[in-house]
Amino acid sequence: MAKPEISEYEQKRLEKIAQNQALMRDLAQNAAASGFAPSASRKPRAAPKPKKPATPKIKEPAGPVRTSSRLRGIVADSEVAKRKAEEQDEAQRAQEQAKRQRRSSDLNLSDVHVAGKEWDSTGNFLSKVGPAKPYVRTFDADASRKAADKEVKALRKQMSGLELWDGTTPSNIKITPERIYSLGFHPTTDKPLVFAGDKLGSVGIFDASQTPSNDEKDEDEEDEWEPNMSTFKTHTRTIHSLQFSPSDSNVLYTASYDSSIRKLDLASSLSVEVYAPKDGEDEPLSGVELTERDPNMLHFTTLGGRFGMHDMRSRSPKNGGDIGPFQLSDKKIGGFSLHPSQPHLLATASLDRTLKIWDLRRITGPPLERMPLLVGEHTSRLSISHAAFNLAGQVATSSYDDTVKIYNFGNCASWQVGTELEEESMKPSTIIPHNNQTGRWVTILRPQWQASPSDGIQRFVIGNMNRFVDIYASTGEQLAQLGGEDITAVPAVAQFHPTMNWVAGGTASGKLCLWM
């Protein structure tokens, strides 16, 4: 069979290929002879990955930094320039001297006294308070019950017997859209009705009397029943405090970081603004309180350290009946309380580390510097988050020094106008070790007394960083530690019902825990 003829074009193409291959062989031989050829055993290197450009780190100056006098408009060799240079040199020397200072003497912790008692191993806060450990109990009710007297033993049994509401799990009771900052029970004893204020100004309402119907249970037993809840957007910023009117249980007052106090009428479902600062000033409020003696007078504190009163009967809708506000602290007032039966006595807790007791019966000073009478003050090692009065004249505070302190002013009914307490009288009667390191994402822990306990025994609740709620007696003895397997976050905001042994706890995710 004859081979097909190759065209002239194809013949030239094949010749060209052969010439190129011969050329490549010659080049390879020359490279091998000169030592530039890659070794047969060595793999070719992979192409390097492009490096990300390094982000330049901006160093913070360790001390005072000299700045350009020319840019600041200061003439060279002038008196102003010389004075500026001298001030900078002095500041630099002062900082270097402060760095060199230190405590050279030994610090003996045995010199510290707790609640008027000698320091011992049971009072060592360093051994009792540590980092949060979820679900690890710090109180054993059974062991403590054996060592208690008859009255405390009965109360511990009663408080420890409270159980989580069995309608559904706490993770299914999302009472507010955002983090809970304040809680309150409606005064009614017919059913637990819980109100909550959150970070973005919403009020949530939960009725614990509701239960799933038989039809709902039969439809799908595996599905979690969802209770009905109501939410109202009444403020634009955090609702830090709420309180029911002492004269009308259908009226709820809320104080917010948006600088206003609003009145929510549950009967008419109407929310109205009853206080706002003058000229639209921004003055975030940290608390609101009313008393039975004068239910028309609002008492409030601000994050700027001020305390004021507003009479809602005044004709002007805003600040027409104001008394104050008074600058009681240079720093934030985190919480305050009025004595329930002596409402002229005011307790404030501040970021400046002080608990202060004031007498509102005497307000003196120049027009712009008027102040109520300071009865006494006590300073803690770190800032104080809240101060709460009870019926017996005791004040409970929580502090970032990891303590809950109880102060006893049981004789305050006999204080005359102008009474000023000595330093010894302002010392706490009891100090309880308690982890209060909430950090950034958990609402600050604040002790809250039961307003009118049915058995007359004063007690308060406070959140526990191990995902519990602690109950203490006025003597500092712990009565119970409430918890549950379904609690997945810290119930930091804790509240007692005014008269019933019902306890609520609110979490950073807007969930509600309810013990009954």
C-alpha cells in the first residue's frame, strides 16, 4: 500500500520542529556543562505565596510627648514657648519618679478585719472568690441546714425548695429582645406577672399563670410549647430601672439612658413621658423611685453623679416641679435607694467607691451648689454598683472588690435633722465574699431586698456568676442558691416579689428564669 504524499508545507513544518528540538538539546547540554542545570534529585521550588502587607503598629507614648510649637502658633524663644517646655519636662520627670516608686514594706493580710471580727481562714476573700465556674455551687443548703438555728433552718428549707417554673424551659422564655437590665414583679398575689426592661428600651411582660392546653400537648409532644409574651418599645435606650407606683399597681415607671422617665398605664395601655431634663440635655438616668408618703414625687439619679426630684403635679409637663438636681458625686451613681419608712434618708452608691447617706430634710448652700445634708459615708476598695435600703434600716451594697456589704442603720428613725455619723458608725456590720466580676457582656450584679416579706424576716437576692441566684438573710447568712439544668446564661438581674416567695432572674440574652 503506497504511503500518502506529504505536502511541501507539511515537509517544511516537520523540518522546523526537528531544528527546534535539536536547538533545545544543545542548550540543555551547554547548561549542564556550565553547572546551571537543576539536579535531577531536587524538586523545583514552588512559587512563593504573596505576603500580606504588615499592619503598622501604632505605639502609644509611654509619657508626655513634645509637640510642635510652630504648629500650635507659639513664637520661638518667647516666654510662652519656654513655659511650655518647662511644663513638659516637669511632667516627664514626675512620671519617671512615679514608675520608680513601690511598696517596699511587707503587706500582712491578717491585719484586715471583716465585719468587726478577726481575720481567719473563713474570712479570706482570696480563697473564697474566684473566676466564674458555670453550674459549680458555692453553697450547700443541706450542710448549712444542719448547722443553723431553728428559724434559719426553716427559712433555708423554704427558700431552697423554690423550683423553676415548669411551664417551659428558661431558654424558651425570651421576655425582651435584648439584654435585661431591670426586673420587677407586679404587686398582685393572684399570679406571677413579671416585667423586664432591656438594653434598647423595650419593656417585656410575662404571665406565669398560662399553661399549655391539652390540644397543644397532643399535637406534638416533642415540640417545646411557647408561652405568650408582650413587648413594648417605650424608650430609645437602656431601661436601667423600673418601679410600680405605690398608690396604683397598674402604673409602671421606667427610667432610661435616653434621659427620660415614662409612665406606663397598664389599664389604658398608654405610655407617657413624665420627666425629661431641661432644654433637651442628654443626662442618662440610672434609677427612679417613688414612696408611699408622696407617690407624685419622682426621685432619680444620673450617670453624671446627680440626684433630683420632680413633682408630677406641676403644671409644666417638663421640669416645672423640679427640686435639684444636686451634684452628689463627681462620678457615676450606679444605684440609689430611699428608706421605705423614712423617705427623707437617701443612700447612693457611686463609681467613686463610696456609699453615702443623705438627709433630704436639710438642703443648704449657694444657688448653684445646694446639697442635701451628708449624714455619713464609707469608702470601699473599688467602685460600688448599688445601694438598697430595707424596712429595718439596713443597706446592702455590691462592689467590684468582690463583696456584698450590709450596713445597719436600725436607729435611723431617731436621727434628728443635722445628725452626722462618725466613721465608726458607717462601717459595715457584715461583709460577704461574692464574685461580682461581670465583665462587659453581663449586667452588673445588684442586691435587691424583698419589699414586705410575709414572715417579717428581711432577705435579698443577687445574681451569681456561676449561673445561679443567691438569697441572703439580713445577717449575711446564705439561705439558698437557686439554679437549674436548663439555665444557659448568668441570671444577673435578680428580683423578689414584694410579698410572695417568687424570684425572677434575667439574662444577657433577654431570657427569664422564674422560681416559685
